[in-house]
Amino acid sequence: QVQLEESGGGLVQPGGSLRLSCAASINIFSINTMGWYRQAPGKERELVANILKGGSTNYAASVKGRFTISRNNTKSTASLQMNSLKPEDTAVYYCYVTLIRSLGAYWGQGTQVTVAS
């Protein structure tokens, strides 16, 4: 069973920055993709960003240029640096990982990000 521990999040004013972190309880060599989804009230869960084993990244169009995802390939961790935050970024952010030799994904408990003045 893979466990994910999330940290970061909180309340920030528009234009501010936050950093989310995610640590997986599994050897980094077993991990394929790490990333985050988010879900705002009344909306479907959407992909925010992910980073593949080889280092390539994907971003939602709404966050491209503002968010940066990275991973530490020695510590089974990933980070999401969120800059120029907007009220529409308010959501619960969920870290997830996929593994190389199994199907499906493992999820963190979620962390609240609120952007408001």
C-alpha cells in the first residue's frame, strides 16, 4: 500500500504564492507519474500538473506559466510551486502517483488552497 503525505496549502491573497509538497512511501524507482489534481466546490476534479519519470511535465492551460512542478528523484517527493494565485485557484488539491508495474493511482488526503482577499 502506497501512502502519500501532503503538506503546504492554506490561505493566500490574490497574486501570492504557495508551495505544495508530496512525499510517497515507496521507492522512487517504482514511481511513474507524480502530480496534483484539484477540485473546487461544485466542480469536477481536474488535472493541475504532473511530471513523468523521465522529467517531462504537463500543465492545465489555466495554470501554465504560473505553476511549476518538480520532483526529487532521490526522495520520492514532488513539489508544486504556485505563483500569481487567483481566486479561481481555490480548491482542494490532491497529490497522486502512478506506479510503473501496476495500474491505477494512489491519492493523498488533499489539502485546501484558498485564494481570497
